[in-house]
Amino acid sequence: MSNAPKILLAEDEPALGMIVKESLETKGFQVTHCIDGSTAYEKFKSQEIDALVLDVMMPKKDGFTLAKEIREIDAQVPIIFLTAKSQTKNVVEGFESGGNDYLKKPFSMEELIVRINNLLNRKELQNEQVEILIGDYTFQFKKQTLQFKEEACIKLTHREAHLLFHLNQNKNEVLDRSTILNKLWNNDDFFSARSMDVFISKLRKKLKQDERIEIINVRGFGYKLVY
């Protein structure tokens, strides 16, 4: 079990927390279960954690606040939110607070396990030191920063960094909308599509100092980064 992925689960509903914990353990994960955000934060600081599964509505500290505090000390550890909230603004808030994925209640354990494994596999890419030149910008994927010439670095969210990475991987080609939604959002439903549109707008603003750079909306197909 020493090599088993270590999951920190923060869920204040005892029955659901026990079901999730036992289900993950049967699949080979080591799980630490906390019933509030403050306890989860202390556990994270004292233990080696490979991924977090956080309920949004919790006592003492909600999931979004917890994620923001964790991101101040660890920019890479994968975070999945569990929540009954499904409005676009809630989904965007989750990603902006540092979340990697967002699973709406009720959910299947099979889907949660697939998403955890997907994020753990993706973590290998995050651990590589990747410095990319995009026009006059330097994009540090691992650090999740964007720097224009000699100016101060701009901090990117997890979602912005991954979206920009994939856009640049397909530079001057259309990045299929459904493909990127399924890769980064794990589904291509309406809420995920609206969320991606918001993050595309945020990236455009952060790249606006180099007028050669464009993120073009190819209607009906997806987006294309050109420079």
C-alpha cells in the first residue's frame, strides 16, 4: 500500500464520506477522510497527498476557500470538487479557486475514480519543466505564469494554464471544442462549454499586449491560437 495514491477526502456528510472512502480504498487508494475544511487543511499540511476530493459546502471552511489556501502552498496537487451547485458561475468559481475538475452530485463512484486517475496521469505532464515562447510572452507551464517581455509575471489558474498549453500544442490549427472539453472538463455539456468560453476570454485579456496573438473562435468547431 506504500505506493498507493494518497487521497484527501473532505466531505461533511458522514454516510457519503464513508461510501466514497471505502469505494476508493477497494480500488487501491489510501484515503484520509475529514468532515470539515479546517481539519482537511491541517491534514494536507502534515501528510503527503497525491490528490484531493473536496465537498464545496462544508463547516468551518468551504471547499473553494480551502482550495485557494492549498494553492498558496502547492500549485500542482490535483483537486476535484464535489457539489450540488451546477450554475455556470459556480463552476467557474471552482476552477478559479484552483480546482482541476468539478463533479456534480449525485455522481457515480466509477466516474469519480476515472477522473482521479485522469488527473494523476496528467500530473506527470505538470511535473515537467515546460517553458514556452508565445509571441513576446514566456509561458511557464509548471509555474503557471505568463510574462510579457521583462514585465512582471502574470499568474494563471490551473485551468487557464492547461487550456493555453493545449491551444499552443495545436498552434495555427483548430482545437476541437468537444475534444478539449472532454480532456479538461471531462464532459462537453452546456455548463462546461460556457465555463470554457469564460476562460478563453480571460486568456485573451492576458495575451493582449502582443497584438500578433489571437485566439480565434471558429464557430461550430472550436478555437485556434495564432501568432
